[in-house]
Amino acid sequence: MSEDQKPLLRVVNPDATPEEVAAGVAGRSALGGGAPAPAPPRSQWASPHRQVRRTLPHGAGAWRASGLPH
């Protein structure tokens, strides 16, 4: 058998009932073992660059520019 054709599960007990095999398969599938779930996208509200205070504008119109979004 090649690597692609290997069985994922092998029953070694010849006396296993279909219910026992189904219980074994259900137990194994409940454990997961698949690819890990992708990380959820990070919210921009939790982004580290928002925690750093920006420098305040200075010069003409600085008071107006301080309230505008950057």
C-alpha cells in the first residue's frame, strides 16, 4: 500500500459488532485530529498600535487636527 492508501482506522478484533465499530469511530472523530482551526482575525480595536500614544500635532491649526481621526 502506498502512503495515500493507508487506512486511517483498522479493526483488529474479528468479533467486533457494527455498534462497537461505530462507537470507536465516533470516539476517534470526537477527538478531532484534523487541521487546527484558523486563528480569528484580530480586531483593529485590539491592535497593539492603538495602545501607543501618538505625538500631538503642533503649529497652526493644531487644535483642529488633534480631534481629526488619523
